[in-house]
Amino acid sequence: MRVLKVIYVMALAASIIALVIAGVNAFYRDSSSWQDSAVHAMNVFFVVLPLGLVFAVAGTFLQRRSGIFGAGLIVGGMGTMVYAIAPYNLSSTLRFAGIAVVLLVLIFVGNRIFLSLRKS
């Protein structure tokens, strides 16, 4: 049963990430020129990174009530944030800021999850 839970969490996380990617591709297509592509990457960054942050933080608070759904949201949020910082034409400053946010979220989530496990 434990393996099934892990598979479920990963499937939930993959579905969240796929939904975000499909949403960006469906509603905000990239244009063909390099300059427009850089603007596109920046705009996607400013929408998708906070969305991933919301997923991960919401998952952290849901983890106590329903561990399996919270875990799926946390992993999906982290993957969504990685998608936001992955474009090759994103500026180095934004990439740095995005990685800093991902790291802060990882520290926050780890602190909340693993300290609560230690107390129980």
C-alpha cells in the first residue's frame, strides 16, 4: 500500500505540473523572435513561480490533514517552480531570484513537515 501512495503522490504532482505547462502553452503561446521569446519567458516566470509557491505552501498546510494530497501539492508546486526558472532565455537575475525562492520554499516546507514529524 505504501508504494501505491508514492505512485499516487507522483501522479498527482506530475498532473499539476502538466496542467500548468499545458495552460501556459494553450493561453500564452511563445512568438518566434528571440526578443519576444525573452519577454515571454519573463512573463511566464512572474505567473508560474508564484503559482508553484501557492501549491507548495498550500500542500504544506494540507499535509497535516491529508498527507497524501498535501505531499502531491508540495511536489507539484516544486516542479512548477522549476518549470518557471528553466527557460534558457530567462535573465540570470530572474533565474537567481527564482532559485532563491525555490530554496526558501524547500526550507519552509522541510521545516514544517520534518519538525512536525519529529514532535509526533
